[in-house]
Amino acid sequence: MDFADSIELTQSRTRVKDVPLEELAVCDVILVSVTERKQVLSSSRLELLKGSSDIVYDIIPRLRTAGFKGIYVVATNPCDIITYLVWKLSGLPRKRVMGTGTALDSMRLRRQLSLSLGDIDPRSISGYMIGEHGDSQFAAWSHVAIGGKPLDEYEAEHLDRFGKIDRDSVEEAARHYGWEIHKRKGNTQFGIGNELAFFAKSILNDARNITAASAVLDGEYGRGDVSIGVPVVLSREGIEEIIKLKLNDNEQKSFTASADLIKGYIDQALAQHQ
């Protein structure tokens, strides 16, 4: 009812309907934002796994039976584990199941960097938080650029203006920004809602946008059988390409640790539902 009210103030003609789950099988894209409860006890999204996995183990097989052949975009936390479970339960190719992953976290990284660089437009900054959408995510600093110039070079040229960037503080702020919102209002809505809209528009418009997302890996970054936040190309097919960044040694260690953490919880969830 609240969504129906808001639609009247937009430029689009959209119908908001309450339908049986199986009717979603005709959709091109399904955005998964189910949750068992509104409150989390700490900044770790992993504590939501039991309730969230129970829900997807109920709804995804029903949609598979109903014949859904479209694309899933998962925002449900813990995002990477739930994305993997949706993929396993859906029977779809891995390119047709993705999570929002570290997309918002990457945006937050760019915004935090903007504040350290004299409020330069974040859209002129390229860079990603990768790994788990959670406490083990990290900034791929070796691939951050300002207007196309590597961050190290840009920083060296502007030391007299901005000083040395506190990368640890910037990274930490990006990592926990969502929790800071949650502490103040009990949930996050607008950022992730717009991120889901971005994913849907990119897919439906065949935009081939590049964004961080939780993707199921099959050899990329030396890993397989795990879903994790990495840069991808979005198109009408879903994930058209996984962008393989050449990580430095420290970043690769962080990536491996994050992937190991996610895989451990995936195995736990699979065992619980055998």
C-alpha cells in the first residue's frame, strides 16, 4: 500500500500488486529481499543466515517448479551465502544469479575517498571493495584511480593540498557504513533499494554497466564453488563477464581469507538443510 502511494508521484506508470509466489515465474527479474527479522544484534550479517536460508529453501524451489527462467538479484543478508544458495536451488546458470554484494560498499569507498580529496566528485573515482559483503571485505587499493590516474600518483601530486590519505580509516568507514545507518534507524532501505533498481535497469536495458556484485566463481581469482563480491559486467543475460583484477599479494591474501570464510558458511548452510 505504501509503495502504491509512492508510485503516483513518479514519472513511470507502475502497478503494485500482491500476488501468489508462483505468479512471479513469468517475471524477467526477481529481486530477493526477504528476511526473517528486522533487528540484528551486531554488525555481522552472518547471524541472519539461519532465518534467511530457511526462507530461500522454501521459496526458490517453488519458483523453480513454477518455471522461472529469469534472473535473480539477491539483497538478502548474508548476501554472498544466500546468493550461492539461490543459485544452487534455482537450477539456473551462474550468470543468471547474482547478489548486490559489495556494490554499495564500493560506492561508500568512493564517497569516503571523495571527502579525503577535497570533495572531488565520487563518480570521477574508480575503485572497489571486494570480498564478502561483511566484515572481511577490503578495498582493492592497487586498482583505485582518480580521473584515470592511479591513486598513489594522484596522492603524491597533491600531498600539499590533501596530505596523506588514511587508507585504513577510509576502508573501515566504507566497511561499517551500513551498520552505522542501522544503529541509527534500525534498518537500511534507500541505498539498497536504489542499488536494486540500478541492477534491474542495467539488466533490462542491456546496459553493460560495470559494478561490484556477488558472483558465483568458477575458477576466477583462483576460486570456485563460492559467491563473492567482484567487479562484473551487467547485461540482459545477467552477469555477462566477471572482471578479473590482478590483485597484489596482500589483496590476494585478503581475498582468499574472505572466500574461505564465505565457503565455510555455505557448507554450514548446506549441511543444515540436507
